[in-house]
Amino acid sequence: KDNLGLQAGDGWIADRVVRLEPDNGESGVTVWVTRWKNEREAEEFLQLYRRGLAAAGSPDPGAVSSRRTGSEVEVTVLPAALRKPDPPKDGL
């Protein structure tokens, strides 16, 4: 059986989570940064994380962004109210 959790966690060193919420009670932003032994491990985690997210059928795929910089992976969860609107499509 495919165990994404065990595969994705190999090479993990540390992580931190930051949650930012406005005083007005609106939804906030969550940022999760993970650190890995090397860039290869970070890239493997990122790909497996994205695969797991897709398999879970995220109800709002635009809410989560992820990127790798060297041996760190950053995942940001941004509610719709704080995202930039999509640019208009040609002809509309």
C-alpha cells in the first residue's frame, strides 16, 4: 500500500507554523515552513504533499499554495477574502 506519510516525512529536520489573524474576526493566513536534509528531500516532500492534497479533493484548491526554496518548503493557506481576484479572461 502507498504510504505517503512515511515517504513524505523522510529527511525532515524541523518545521514551524505561523497563524496571522486580523483583529476584526475575519479569516486569517496560515504559513507552514518545513526544513529538510537537502533539496532532494524537500522536493520529494513537496511533490508528495501536492499529491496528497489532490487526492483529498481540496474543496478550494486556490486556498493553498506551496513552493520550495532550497531545502525549505513553504505552504500558505489563504482564505478567498484575502486572495487577489483572477484576471478577467479575454473577450469577457
